[in-house]
Amino acid sequence: MDVLGFDLVCLMKTDVLIVGDGIAGLSSAITTRQKGLETVVLQPYSRPKDTFQVMLHPGVESLFKMLGVDQEVSCLAHSRPDGYWQYSTDGGGFVLYGQDTEGTWLGYLLNLRDLEALLRAKALGLGAIFMKTAGPVHAPMEYGTVKGLEIAGKHWGGDLTIDASGGRGILARDLCLKYLFGSPPLVATCASKTSSNPVSHPVFRMKPDGWRFDICTGQGQHSTISMAITAQKINPKHKSGWDVSWRYLPECAGPGYALVGDSAFRLDPGSGSGVLRAIMMGIKAIELSDKPYGWRLYRQWVSDWAHTDGAALASIYSEKPFNAAWPKSHRWSDVKLSF
């Protein structure tokens, strides 16, 4: 059985505990097992059943190779586009990803849930244990170091605890860590429908109040992801969209713990690097964990990324057609922003 009940194993101790089984958590699980570390992936919440198509940047290919799934992902992809169409109120054109001496760079057009299933199968094949859990999560500390987790009052020991719970930020909430914010409230929505159109390059359209990204796979599926700038307070239970407001956690790692993926640093999907960022953070947190004060190195690495990518995306959004709403100088703030 690939998923064990919590009562069956709650008294065990492991090398690495991972909270969350999304892209970032699964990448950490694969990396830990590649290093021979005992790994338990906790599933304290139900995974969404909805599915949609995503376009992955070519830079993710090297990460798939590190995880040992590059060939499987290539087979999984509906197509490997060399770029996308981009339009705004000023016009637009085709954006080529790039090329080098080995040829043109190719992205991946695939189903996100299929990718998760593939990474999960890889982690299971390497010996990771998956556990369904329920109840309040608490991170006990000893001399300033996180020592595993307590779930519903039952303790699980671990030398390293990885929070890959996404927007929930389970460890951040329990340890009272403070996020910084870098955007006004942003809401993203996704819609899918059947389509008889042939496979085509994705289309990215920028509008005064947000953007829209259309993907047609040619497999009878057409997906649209869109984002809107809103002045309204976001309800996390709102079924028609999810919160993609920018946030960054300076204390994203410490003695005995690290946060990966959206738990540590989030930009909206317009950055085009969400999956790449999740995989890279999942790998990097494990790679640095065995170095002296590796958590400090991880903090600095995430900080550099947050400031660089945040400034770059803000620069794009401050240009037309967003210039009426977005400031040209980006900053991370301890208070939620409203433009």
C-alpha cells in the first residue's frame, strides 16, 4: 500500500518529513530518496481534483533530468512549443524561448495533475512513504531547532521538516513567521472546455485589469488561465479563483526546517516559472540541508530570487497596459499592498 494510515506509523522517526504532496514536496521527496534518506510525505489536507493544462519554461528540462524523469515527462507532454504569442493594447508578436548550439529551446505543454502523478510514482518507486493525516499541525522545538511534527497530538520525529503546503503555509503559521507582500490582491481563475482546434502555440494577452493565457492541446482540451487585479479582500474559499498575490517569507528556513514552493515565495502565474520554481526549491532545500548552516544559504538564495524575479515582473506590469495600477519601483512590504 502506497499510503499508510497515521496511527500505523505515528511513533516512528524518519530523516525527512515533508508536509504536502504537490510539485515542490514531491521534488523534495525524490531528492531525499536519491540521497538515501528515509522520507515520509504527510498529506494533511485533500488535494484538489480539478485539472488544467500548463506551459512549462524550457529551463525546467535540466531539473527533470536531476529528478530522473526527463524522458517520462517528454512522453507526457502534448507538445514541445518553441515559444508563445504575446499581445497587449500596443500590439504583439511571437516570443521565441531562445536557442543555443544544441538547438532551439522547447517548453512543455502538459496536464499539471499528470505531472504530479508522475513525480509521485517516482518518489514511491524510490521508497518514499506517503501518509494521510488529519488534525492540527504543530512543530515542536528544542533549543531553537524544529524537531519533527505533532499532528492531532501525536508526535512524528524528523531531522528535517519540509513545508510544501503551498498557500496554507502550515509551518509559517505555527512558528508565527511573517510574510512580506509585493503586489495588490491578485486572483487567478482557470477554465477548461473541449475543443476541436489543432495544437497551437499558447497565447498570452495583457489587459488593463490583468492578463489571460490560452492553451489548446489538440487533445480535445482548451484551458484558459486568467488573472485580475482587485481591490477586494480575497476569500480563500472562493470557488471561482485562488489567491496569487505576491508574498515572500524571509525566514523560509531555519534549524531543522525549510519551506519550499509557494509556502516560501509566490508570484502570480504570469511569471511563467511557478512549476520551475517549485521543483528547484524542492531540490535546493535538500541539497543545502547537509551543509553547515545550510538553512542560511537557502534563505539567501530564496531572497535573491524573490527580489530579482519580483522586480523583473513588476517592471513588465508597470509598462502598458498595467501602468495605471502598478508602481515602477518594486518593494516587499510587511503590510498588504493596495495600488
